[in-house]
Amino acid sequence: MLKPLRDASADTDAHSPAGMPDGLPVPRRYWSVAAIWLAMTMSVLDGAIANVALPTIAGELHASAASSIWIVNAYQLAITVTLLPLAALGDRLGYRRVYMVGLAVFTLGSLGCALSHTLPTLTAARVLQGLGAGGIMSINSALVRFTYPKALLGRGIGMNALVISVSAAIGPTVAAAILAKASWEWLFAINVPIGILAIAIAFRSLPTTLGSSRKFDWVSALLNAATFGFLITGAESVARDGLASGLSKLAVGAAAGALLTYRELRREHPLVPFDLLRIPIFGLSILTSIVSFAAQMMAYVGLPFYFQSVMGRTAVETGLLMTPWPLAVGISAPLAGRLADRHRAGTLGGIGLTVFAAGLGLMSAIHPGASNLDIAWRMALCGLGFGFFQSPNNRAMVTAAPLHRSGAAGGALATARLLGQTAGAVTTAVFFHVAGTNAATTAMATAAVLAGIAALVSLSRLKLAPRPRPDPPDEIGTLPAGP
């Protein structure tokens, strides 16, 4: 059996309040982030490559385009409805345990996808994959918080954003490369050896944290799943087929949400982190995240249609023109993360979102005959602004929560991102129904306005957090490594 790496930080209590070790020592810290990044890369890549491979998979499985969409939707829905429950479970059982189980389930789900030969079995395997990805994404930020020393936390969060951005950027390329040489099953089979490697590294290196004795609230977890599941599928139905088709789903989701809110507001440590939302810096950071990710997704959905339908670019050219955005995020996010360890998130986020809004405004006004260079530098400007906002904002959210609520904070962070992206995609779909050929430019202009609003919200945080500060004392600590 593999023996865990020795945690030298457990030998001293000189570096943090209440006797808590301040992050992991080198080289264990590097192994820990390697496990975190491998898992995140796989979960993000699988969201991107399925979109590219969907026509191929549908053709080989003899499935209609409408039914094959569930290969994508099943994965995304499984993640969305489990983020907050699994984050709460991490607070109770320890983040390492939930993360490693999530990684194992994701790997098993990948094997199931590779062995599937019908649409129902592939969809079921994608649900299993999504459950595993939910465990990875919900606990990711909490593990980063316990892996890095407080003085380097912003840097760690910035590098995390870099990994996610690069994974999203290379997803279509990876999918195309695999499909050029092998069958679609290898899109998922490749995760199996990587997942096993990540599990082995995680077992030896991830920080082990104390959990709590609180019971897991299964009723709230089911209400949470009903709320997000019905609201998201209802919103998609409205955007695709009109209000009547999704109204019943929206009503069920709203009713479940009302019951969930009534139940959770009375709890000391709720599954939906209302206790954290009452912290002004946390609540404003969540709001900023939702609005900014909505603006980002409006651009991501609308621009490919504009490039191909209005500007006459090919699918390959469109893919290349979209690339400067995530690459620019990968450049600016680590830099902003380093600055976030010394400067206020409100200032850095306000600057980044102002640049983001300017880039979106310039894209909305671009001439149909513009050159590829004119498009590329505007896309890069959007990415630079978004990346400069993202790392400081994430750091502000993570550090605003008490240590024993790190899982809830990470789950809320991931949920805010998905809610924003869903809202942006649905809004753009509505624009395509209403505005026709002007939908893409309308979406871009609206996104620019949203980014400007998010910049103002970010700047409003200046009076709440004068400087980055260390984590508050708490009862949770880091134990020596081990299962």
C-alpha cells in the first residue's frame, strides 16, 4: 500500500492561529496541487470535448440530434444539482474524502462511457461522471485553501484559474485530435489511466482536514436538486421552445426553492450557505461572479454565430478566433492572483471588469468586414479583463468564510459560476428568438452593460475589506496525511 507523504507542517503550530499549520510544506504542496489540477483538467475537458464530439457520437449511436443533447445536459445537470450538497458533505466528512471519492466516481464513469454502445447507457454513465465531477469541483477551492500558505493563497487560486482556462481552451483541439486517430470512446477512455494516477497522487499528498459531527441534511439536498434541476431545464425549454413549454418546470423549481429557503434560513450551518451570504464581502463577491460569468457566456454563445453567419468565417477560423480569450485569461489570472495577496479584491476586480466591459463593447461594435487581427486583439482584451477579475474575486470569497465552512464557500463559488453561465446562455438563446440576425451584437452589448454593473459591484467592496487578511481562527485544522 502506498504510504502518505509525511506532513512536516503538523510538527509545529508557529505559523498560524489556533495551532493550525499554514498550508502544506514543499514538496508535498506541489504534489497536492498536481492532484487537484489533474482532476480539474479532466472534469473541465469532459465538458468541452463532448460538445465537439456530439455529432459523431449521435451518428454512431443512431440517435437524433435532440436526444443526443442529453449526453451534454446529463453531465452538466449532475454537476449543478450536487455542488452544494457535496460541499456540505465535505464540511462534515473532510474535504479530502469527498474529493477522492468524487475522483474515483468520475474515473469509473469515464470507463462506463467508453464501454457504452447505446444512448441510454452513455447518458447514465455521463450522469455518473457528473456526480464525480461535482465532488471534484465543489471541494476544489477548499483544498486549495488548505494546500497553500495564506501569503500565497491568491497565487494558488490564480494558477487554478490558469489550469481551468487552458483546459477549456484546448478542449476542442484535444477532441479533434483524438477523433482524427481513434473512435469517440477514446475521448472518455483516456481519463481512466489519468484518473488512477491522480488518485494515487491525491492519496499521498492532499491535506487531511477535520470534519464536523453535524448530520447531513438529505431533505435539503433533495430540495436543492429539485430547485436547480427544474429551474435550469425549465429555463432551457423556455429559451428553446417558448414560455409555455417550460412554465411547469419553472413553477416546480420555484416551489422547491421556496421550501428550501424556508428550511435553510432557520439552520445554523445550512446546505445553501445563507450564513455566508450574510457576510457582505462574500455576498457581493458571489453577485459579482454570477453577473460576470453571465456576461462571459453571452459572448461565448453569441460570437461563433456572428463570426460564421455575419462575418463569413469557417468553423476552423471561428475556433481559432475564440482562442485568444482563454489564452489571455491564462496570462492575467496568475498575475492577478499574486497581486490579490497584497491588494484589495474590490480594486483589482473593478479594474479587470472595466477592461472586460470595454472589450465586450468593442466586440459589439466591430464591423462585419473586420480583419482577424482586429477580432483577435479585442478577444484578448476581454480575456485579460476577465482573468484579472476572476482570481481576486475567488480569493475574496474563499477567505471571507470561516475555515470550517470552506467547503460551503467552494460550493457556492462553483454554483455561482454555473448559474451565471446558464443565465447567459439562456438569455442569448432568447435574443436569437427575438432579435434574429442582430442577436449576437445585442448579446454582446448587453454583456458589456452587465460587466460594467459587475465592475461597480466589485468597487463597492472597497469599504468592506481594506487589505487581504489572514483566515479567522477556527476549530478546524489540518491533520497529518492519511486516508
